[in-house]
Amino acid sequence: MTASPTQTADLGLPDTGEWAKSLGVSREAIELYRQSDVIDLHVDSFIWTRILGYDLHARHGRGPLGARFYSQVDLPRLISGGVTGAAWVITTNPLGTARRRARAFFENLEHLRRVLTAAPDRVALVRTAAEYRAARESGRHGAFLAVQGANALDHDLDDFGRIPDRLVTRVTLVHLTSSSFGSTSSPLTLRDRGLTERGRELVRRLDAERIFVDLAHISKNGFYDAVKVHDSSLPLIVTHTGVNGVYPHWRNLDDDQIRTIADSGGTVGVMYQASFLGPSPLVGGVSSVSVVADHLEHIVRVAGVDHASLGSDWDGAIITPRDMQTCAELPKLVQCLLDKRLKPEAIQKILGGNYLRALSHLRG
């Protein structure tokens, strides 16, 4: 989808030439970026709203840590930076009882809904590709809601059917700790038990509710257990990961896993955590956004242009490549993909088109 000049002005994007010069990229990169749907599959800023009262509607600087761990995005920077849609994540605190987690989830869901609907002229809550496109046409950022850690509702699986207005579009089955649903990929896990029977039932429930089953963070056995029980007519996704074909790491997917997601019609989002993308000789991690492009290019090489996406994990306590510390520098990634001689149409698919295709299949 191509933005009209009016829509571009509504988003408050900077002048093309000035933006290109400030970032050290070509006008072609900026123009392609502006013409694209730019959708991030994983933004974790709400964590800091809950913990520190981080105001998502305020334009922040890079914070006392220089955009390390947090202060990488906020709504003004995302909108002026041309990010037309994003999955805003509610991350589950694994502590406490299951009943307490469920109560906290519904409270946080309402809290995040209130935050995102407080500026209806700039932001629209969206649940389908059609709703996102309507928001885009009106010059608004399309905000999808997502859950990281299905143990938010392990007290009663029926709660997934009680989420109001189908607001949640995706659920990451496990996070950094194992749960009643199955094992995480974290190396601190002593035994990979895959998905439990309760985890298999969870996958069936999510399919029935047309909620994306997100296989980020899950152990390898759990990954394939989910694939076996998942409705094969629906796409699977991995929202934020790296790939072992570029840099072997416990957090990353191997080529067979990438192909499995592609075979389902889904997409794989590449995250920006530097230590998952390449060697980290210093605490700051890899220095160049070109490494993000390497991971995206590998997915394209293994599975084709229809199955790679952006899944930053902005504000998810990550340290980004130092030349793309915040969302304001995102066109640098477009330049890297152009430098790799990816066609503009392929880059537009990576920036947002692949996710919209999968979402259209799942929900319309």
C-alpha cells in the first residue's frame, strides 16, 4: 500500500531530503520507506509504563542509559518515524498465583487499551488487516494488542475466549521461564519437555479464537509439538528472533524451523537485540544495523521473500545495534536491504506486507 502525500503529512514525517541527509542514507531508501506499511511485530514499551510510569504519549529522549534497555520508542517517535503499525505487548510476570496473573492481565489489558485510545486522532486499536488499512488511510498508527507469556491466563483457558472485542491478536506461548504450558528455550531450562497436554489444548484454543500462535521463546521440542497440534490451515508466526544461519544462539531459529513457519503461511520477525544477532566483543554488542539485514536476508534465502518481517523488541530490555538505537533510525535498515540488492517489492513485504498477508488469512 502506498501512502498519499496527504497521509504522509498527517504522519508528521520529516522532509525526505533532510531525513536522508541526517541518517546518511539515500533518498531512495527514505522514499521507499515512506511508501510502505511499516509494522513492528513486537514492541515492549508497556513494561516501563507499568514499572516506571513511562508515558507512551510523551516524546522521550534516549534516557539515562543512552537508549539501552528502554526509551527506544514512544508513540510520538513511532508516528513521526513512519512506523504505521505495531504489536503492543503485555508481558506476563510469572510470579504469584495463576489467579493473580489472570487478574493482572485483565487489568493491564484495560490499562493499555486506555493508553492507546487516548489519542484517537493519531492511534487506532486494530484487530484485523482491514481495520489496520482503515487506520492507515486516515493517517493513524494501527495498534495491535499482544500477550507475551500465555501463563497470564493459565488459571482458566476459557479466559482466552473472554477477552473483550477480540482485542488480542497474538499470544507468545512461553517467555523466559517454563510454565504449565511447556518449556522455554532459555539455557537455564534443565530439561526440554516440549509442550504439556495443557499447552497443546492452549494451541487449539488460540486457533479456535483466531489468535496467532507465536513460537518465539519456545524450546525446540515445544516448537514442533505446537506445529503438530496447530490447525494446519492457519499461519504460525515467530514475532521476534534471530536465525542460527547467521549467528548460532539459543534464542534463534534454525533453517528447518524457518521453513516450517513459511510452510504454514506465516512469517518470522527479526529482533534487534545485538547479542542475539552477532558476536558482542563489548557490552554494547554489535555496532551495525547491517546485521539485522543479514538475518532478514537469510530468512529470504531459506524461505522466500514472503516470510520475513520486523520484530524489534524495542524497550524489551534490549541493547540495539548502536547505529540504530531508536525507531527514528529505522530507514537505515531499508538502506541496508537495498545495498543487499533486495527488490523494493521484497523490502515492502518485509516492512509490513508479509504480516498483513498472514493476518488477512487468520482474521481478514
